[in-house]
Amino acid sequence: MKTAGARFADDTVRAARLSPEIKPWWSWLFSPAPLAGLAGATAALAFAVISFVGPTPSSRVEAVVLDSPQAVAIQDIAETETLIAAVDQLDDFSDHELVRLIGF
């Protein structure tokens, strides 16, 4: 039977120190490079979802109906100006369009 040499323990410890460390398969998930890629992919996905979904119904802006005297006066002035422009160019409008402008 053979016995171990005098340097057996030293050689074994040195070989263990020089051998590469075997990491578990899941340890690469926590390294900086995959974390940065994961963060970038998450940000891109969040941006895409937000941009394609659009505003929610509660965030839409509703049109404001103005029934104040000033709004009515401005509407009358706009209609009068439209009629004056139509009178200057009667040949450009059909009878149906003129009736709609007058409001009959």
C-alpha cells in the first residue's frame, strides 16, 4: 500500500485555491450586466404600454358649453361675419348651403 507524500497536503490545498470557483446557475441573474438589461427592458416595456394604451376615459377633456351673454354675443358676431362673407360670394354657394347659413 502506498502512503501520501510529504507535499500531498500542500499540493491539494494549492490546487483547490487555483481551481475556478463553480457558481450556481442562478447567480448570473444578480450580476450587474443582466440587472441593467432587465431594468432597460422593463422601462421600454412600461413606455410602450403607456404610449399604446392612451389616456383613460376619466382623463379626457370635456368640451365646455358657454351660455354666458358674452359667448352668445361672440356666436352672433361670428354668424354675422359668415353671412357677410357669403353675400360677397353668392355664386360660390348652392341654395342648400345658403339656407343652412341663414338657419331656416
